[in-house]
Amino acid sequence: MPYFMKTSYKNIPDIDEDRYWDPVWGDIVDDFIEPIDKGLMIDPKLFPSSGYLEQRTSVVPNLFSIQFWYCTDVIKQAVEQLEPGRHYFHPYVLRDAPDGKEIAQLYIINVLDPIDAVNIGKSENLEFYTDLAGDKHMSVNPLFLSKDKEEIALHEDRIQGRHLWLGPGAYGPGKAFVSDELHDVIVKHDVSPSPLNFYRTKRILH
């Protein structure tokens, strides 16, 4: 069964925003961060190509998320093998300080082709809220989920052939769905001291 995935990694990289972002591109939140969090295709020129760690660490996770998902080559290769051509990976060099040495070659994942796969009627413990405009929204919030229960139901027909996806209710930093196959790759190579959290889902045919 697929999994809802949420990051718990705290030692975050600081992108070289002042060095790369051109004001003529627009607003970094409205034109880059929010669209990439929703699975929309971003112009490659908007991606930062480097950054550094706010705190030193001897461990760089193979997959982690701050405002968007970062990964190492091992995860990139797995995703591209499972879903060839679906997602975009932007090269990103991680350094140990603002002007320090390179410590890892990473990629920022532009997770594309979002789908509305959550079966609200068959799911449990979803969060519902109303925004400032009065619109109602659903959110898959790990605060309400149990790791040992299958509380989130997914439409079987909508997730066929899917291995990494975003969708309504799973937008925002560090939230995504993954297939069993990709989950197994991630867990096998997970070296983070603050590992990812996985919540098993259930498939519903109708």
C-alpha cells in the first residue's frame, strides 16, 4: 500500500537567495515556492543552484524537505527508473558554510503532475479548515494520523503507475505520497538522524 510521507529533518540548508534571485522574476514565494509545493512546472532559471547548511552535520539525508524536496542521486535514480520523465530534478550543490567547501551534490525535485487521489469519504482523521477567503479545504495532517493504522484512503484508479505525487491535502513543505516501491528504496538508504515519517494508506476501488 502507498504511504503518506512527512519529513522531520530540522538541519536545513540556506539557499543563496541574495546571489541568485533576480527581482525581475517576481516574488520568490509567489512565483517559486508556492508553485513548486503544488506540483507545478517551474522555469529552471528560478531554481537556486547552491546553498549551505545553517548548522554543521556529518550526515546529509538522501531525501529531505524544507520548502521543497531535496534528494541525492540514489533517490533521483530510483524515481527516474520508476517514473521516467515525469519529474524534474535541478542540480544543487550543498556547502558546509556560506563560502565553504562542497559537501554534497543534491537535486531539488520539481514533483510534477499532481493528482487528487484522497478518497475523503473513506478516510479518517482528515483536517478541514476555512481560509481567510471563506473557502473550505482538506488537509492530510500527520498530527491526526497513527503510523500503525490505515486512515487515509486513496482512489485505486487514480494512483496506478504513480510512485511520487502531490495533491490537494498534501500540499506544503515536506508532504508527499510515495508507492511501496519508492518507500522501500528511501528506507533502505535513509541515513538521516531525524528520519522521514511514513503513514500507510489504503486503496479503495470505488
